Amino acid sequence: MLVVEGPNGNGIGKSLALKKGFELVASRSKVYPDGESEVGIEGLVMGRDVTIVQSGFPNPDKSLFEALLLSAHARREGAKSVALAMPYLIYARQDKELKEKKVVVSLNVEFNLMRSVGIDALFTVAPHNPKSLSNFRGLTGFSYATETLANEVRKDLSNPYVLAPDKGALVLAMPFAKALGCGFTNINKQRDRLTGEISISEAPDVNFSGHDVIIPDDIISTGGTTALSGKFAFEHGARKVVAAAVHALMVGNAREKIKEAGISKVYGTNTVKSDGVQVADVTDEIARGLVAMMPERFRVLRN
Ligand code: R5P
């Protein structure tokens, strides 16, 4: 297996090589004055199984197109197979037909584009709705990164309690609570699909007195969900509140919103580049996931 570090690989390809012994090939990229991208693979891929590592954030559309170009290049140069490891899968939140919006399902368009350039396997971390991966007509795999995040968070908390911001985040909250040996609960938030405004639609009867509360989520985008959950935790007696998101995008004034809600720290992972976040490295989980997804393509792997 050859791993190609894409221009937005976030160093994960290099880390897979350094920590796990995967064979690494670099890519080159250039942006023309009109904003068009040119990318290419700097090595021989003929007859080889290739995994391209390219995150989807920042610059989602550019990152996706670069991943498509790299994959097409690998195929044209004779790669035997092409897998894409996209640690943050963009368009994953646009996976449903919404009548009021009258738009196409962006995630499915993205999947079709990936297939059309020869990507036959797709690996990601904490996809928004794992079930939607079944619409990719090839191999798929994912990891939640909860183990890595929980290990990072546990150092700073005492008497923790996990508060999921909605039912969907329970898939993260439950393993988090298990790893930290503590209880968990959830509120339910609703988002107005047109205005984007969020509010709490269901809340448990809880008392967080004496607890450090942790809010896990797959994504922090504008920070609204995290801030709302943080306020709820403090109103219900929390001593301290921190947030842990696999993909801490921290868009716009997310940081300020979260700080204003009293949340003292945000933990994230290197699936995306983000400032002001304590970052945990998901290389190990990605390595394990890639090997589990396509064991026949890996021959040498350092433990
Ligand atoms: C939504 O269902 C996701 O799991 C996140 O809660 C959401 O994307 C966070 O967005 P924001 O930070 O803009 O509230």
C-alpha cells in the first residue's frame, strides 16, 4: 500500500508513514491565478494499491476537487486500486432530500464523482450519518475517534458527566461515558432548517452539581449547538464544562460563542485544521480502520 499525502492531508499521511510504517508518496499542488487547482502525485504508482489522504476542511470544494484530481492521476498512472481516506467527510450533513430546500443530495453527487474517477474505497472518521455511507458503491469504513478523544479529555476532568447535545450524538456520548467510567444523558436540539436557529426541544431532569460536564459532538461548526448545551449544563449545576468534537471546524465566531457560554476548553482532532482547540491525533484509529477495511491491500504494518 502506498499512501499519498494530499495538499490538505493535515500531515496524517506522513504520520501514517512515521508511526505505522506505511510507504509514503508526496503530492504537489499549485493554484493558478484564476483559482484553478493543479495537483499530481510525485512517485510511481503503477500496479500499486494507493490510499490518498485528503481532509475536506478548510476549503471543502477545493479539497474535494484536489482529491478527485489525485485519484484520477493515480488511475491514469496505472494504480491497481485507489482508496480515499477523507478524515473529515464533507457534504456528510447534506445526505437527505429536503422538500423545502429543493436541492439535490450533495453527498450522493460527491460519491458519484468519487466513483467516476476510480476511487473504489472510502474511509472517514465520525461521518455525520454512518448509514449514508451505504450510498457509496464501493468499500467503506469509518472510525469514531472516541477512544482518542476520551484519552485526551480525561486528563483534565474530575467527576465527569457526559451531555450529548442531541440524540444523534449519543453514538459518541455512550463510548465516551464508558471510557471515562461516568454517566451520560442528552438534551435534544432542533434547528430551524430555513433560519438555522437552534433551540432545545427536549431536556432531561438532571442535576450536574459537583460534576465536570463534557459535551461530545461529531462537528462543531458555528458553535451554536455547543454553546446552547453549555448554557444548559451550567443552568443545571455543572462545575465546569468542556466540549469535545471530532471535527472542530470553529467557523466564524464559534470560539467567542462557546467562550461566552462559559465553556472552558474545546478538544478536537487532526481530522481538520482548527485554531484554539486542543488537538488529539487520530492516526492510530485511521491506520486500524484502513487495515480493517482492506486487509488484503496491506502487507507490512508496524503495530
Ligand atoms: C448536527 O446534527 C451535528 O451533529 C452538530 O451538532 C452540528 O453540525 C453543529 O453545528 P453548529 O456548531 O453550527 O451548531
